[in-house]
Amino acid sequence: MIGANCIDVTDRACLDVCPVDCIYVGERKSYINASECIDCGACEPECPVDAIFVDRKARGDDDRTVFLTDSIAFFTESLPGRDAPLGDPGGAATVGEVGVDTEFVATYQG
């Protein structure tokens, strides 16, 4: 999962090291597609703002659970300007930068 520390950060070192291209770029933050991720952990040490964490750590932590819910919504809901949910397109390169976020991130104030 990618949490609050990624919002409005343009460093995308995590994308460069992801072997399966499962990190998608929204307007204000990036999102890991859990269905495509192989849990290799390569992205976590590359994040300069410590925004990446294992989704299991989100359970029971209200501050992180909201980003788990947000990430699920990014892939399963029709976002502004999109006719259908993003789903599992098989890699971020096939989609490019999505340029939109969920309602939560769009209004997140920190």
C-alpha cells in the first residue's frame, strides 16, 4: 500500500524498481495494484518518504486502513473522467499516468 506520505510527492523511484509494473500514478499519489503485486518488497526501501507499507500492517490501524480502502477504490470504482473501473490492466505501462485519484485523496488535507 502507499500512504499519506506519497500525496503530492513527485519522486517515483518505486516505479523504476517494480519488476511487475504494478504501481499506477494518479493525480496526487501513486497506487499499488494488489492483484498484480508479487510482494517482492523492492519498492519499499526505494521510497524516499517512507510511504509504502505492507497491506497487512494497515489492518487495525485507522490511519493506514483509510489508504487500504482508498487503494481498493482506485482500481474498483469508476473514477472522475473514466467510464469504467481501472481493474487489473496488466501493468501500469499499458495505461500510463491515470491522472485522477479517488475522492478521498482528491480532498485529503493531511
